Amino acid sequence: MDNLDSGLITKNMSTIVADSLYQQLVSVFQESDTQGPSYLTTLRREAFERFQQEGFPTVKNEEWKYTNIHSLINSTYALDAPVDVDALDTRKADIQGLDAHRIVLVNGQYILALPSFEDEIGLVIKPINEAYTEANFEKHYAQHADKSDNVMVQLNTALSTTGVYLSVAKNKVISKPIHIVHVATGADAFFAQTRNLVVVEPHAEVEIIESFVTMDGAAKNVHNKVTEIVVEEGAKVQHYYLQVADKASHYMMHTEVYQAQNSLYNNYNCNLPGASFVRNNIHVRLDAEQVESHLYGINLTAGQQFVDNHTVVDHMKPHCESYEWYKNIPQDESIAVFNGKIFVREDAQKTNAFQQNNNMLIGDKSTVYSKPQLEIFADDVKCSHGCTMGQFDDDALFYLRARGIGEESARVLLVHAFAFDVTSRFSNEIVRQYIEHLIEEGLEKAK
């Protein structure tokens, strides 16, 4: 057991088994005991009505064209089942040399925040179902992500009861990173819905690192996770997703970022060999002048893994800048998808937007689907996007081997060189070294 209180963590919502996941969810919603203020009850009812009208997304939907979730939803799961944390060990999420505050969520349920948070005056962290009275909760909860066209967000709004509320007070600079560890465990297949809300008040700064891990022997698990992040005037956020879960885990994640004037948001999205299915929706709304956003992605996949990254950068006001660079390295029979959209609204003059997607396929059976998009409605802008596809460079490999470098070392060097444009931009040097090490391990496992 690693830094966790022993015992059995239970929830109010019962575990229900029906003929399909859809039927289970309908039953849960009908039987749920609504908690919280009345406006939240209304939000949940409206969200579930929309989910019932649309149902789960299918490949007939252009946004889910390559993302078939039929095998995930055509099963039954434990929903909000009790979690036994007696033998839980979170060391799989450790990042050597990283000094950080730590939060642990097990199967989507908030379990523990370490005492080090007590020294951070102006930082509020609590389970989201205990944050209803927080002023920032009522102001921002479901006010950003729910405006997207992702029906999985509506499902999450209707039925999620767990997750993290995190707010940083005005002018507060958090002294060290906040490491949120998402753990999947248990002998029974489960479906979890986590909702997180992060509010960074004016001129505050925070670095958030999220790691996703699976305990040995865990049954099939599916996660529908939604995170809303509000970056207020002059605030700065560095945000990492480190996907290092195992084959049993499947993730559908939606991140909605709302930025105010002079704010900065950087997202570093890393997916390594392991989780069978990953769908990331990352939407950034630049709704004021002098806003800056950077989205970086490095995806090394293996086996029959599927990783799909859908991004939206929405320039709504003038004098803003966005920069996006995603690199995919699929191996074996794995599939990587990149769908990136940049919107430049009519009022968003003087926009500077860049988007690039590069792909290196390792193996004859690996696959990449790439769809970079620009929709520009303003005339005084500077925008560009591009995409490249290529196989592993055997000539370069031969060149390195001819100079006495072993094949394994040469392969690692070439992949590191390919990934360098992205990894070199990581703001946290320790995380950068950690990811580069995992890339080496991922290449070795796929051989």
C-alpha cells in the first residue's frame, strides 16, 4: 500500500446490471438520488435528455468516423462499484525526481490528497461533490464543455458524481506541480465517469500533471472523463496528460479550456504503449484579446492499440496566438488518429495560428489517419497547417549502424530525433526525461 488509507470506499449510487450499457445508464438515472443545488438537478436532467435523443456516437458521425466504440458499449459493467484500496500501490505513476503535490483517484473516485497541500494558501482542492457551495463551481460548472457537440459530455454531466475541484486564488503561484494520479483496478469490469473543474483566477499560476495507470490483474475498464479548465486574466497553466495505462483500460476524455485576456495555457498530451483505446478531445476557446495557447502531442503506439486525438482551437477575439504540433509513431498493428481544427472567427483579426502533424509509421501494418483543418472567417490573419507521412528511415538506420551504433540504439536515436520538436518544448525537464525514457521502453516492447 502506497500512501493510501486502507478500507472500502463506497458510493451512494448502486451497481446495476442490465442487458446493455445504455440500459444500465437509463436505470441509474431513473433511480439516482439527486444531490446538490436545484440548478444542478436541472442541468443533469437536460443533459440526460440530450444523451437519450442522440445516443452513443457511431462511425456515421464524421467526428467519430475512425473511432468505433461499439465493442465498449455493447457490454455490461459495474457502475460506481465499491473500491477496495487495501493493497493499492500507486508507484506505477511515480516520476523519478519529481517533487509534487499528489492527488489519487481510484476508478474515478476521489480517494486522497496528501497533506502537503496544507502549505499552499489560496489553493482549494476537494472532491467535486463537496464543491457545490464554492462560488467558482456555480459560475463555471458545465458552462464550457457542455457547449460542445460531444454527446459523451452530456452523459458525463448527467451522471458523474466523482472527480476533483481545484481552484487557485488570484495572484497565487503554486510552489510545485500538482500530480493527479488516475488508477484503474479491480477484478470486475467497470464503467467510470469522472468530472473535474479547474479554475485559475487572475494572474495565478499552476502546473498540473495527470498520470493514468492500471493495476496488475485489473478487469476491463472504460472511462468517460470530462475536465473543464478556466484560465482567467493573466493566469498561466501548464497541463500534462501522461497515458501509461495497461491494455485493460479504455478512455474517452474531453478537455474544455476557456481563456480570458492575457492568459496562457499549454497542453502536453503523451500516449505510450498500453491502453487499448484512447480518445482525447481537447478544445481551447480563446475568448479575449492577447491570449496564447500551445498544444503538443507525442503518441507512440504498439500492438493493436488505438489512439485518437481530436483538437479544436477556437480563435474568437483578435490579437491571439496558438501553436499546435502533434507527432504520431504507430508500431505493429496500432492505429493513430489526428483530427485538428482551427477556427478563426470573423472578429478575430490579427490571429496567428500554426498547426502541424507529422507521422512516422514503424511496421507494415500500422495505420495513421490525419485530418488537419482550418476554417477562417477573418481576412487579416496569419495561419498555416500541414501534415507529413513517412515510414521508418531504413537508410538513416543503415548509416548509423555503419558507424558502429547498434540497431536498438540507432532506432531509439532516430525516434528521439523525430519526437524532438515536441518533447523539447516540454516546460518541465523532469517530465521530458521521463517521457523520453518511456519512448525507449515502448520501442523495445514492440520489437
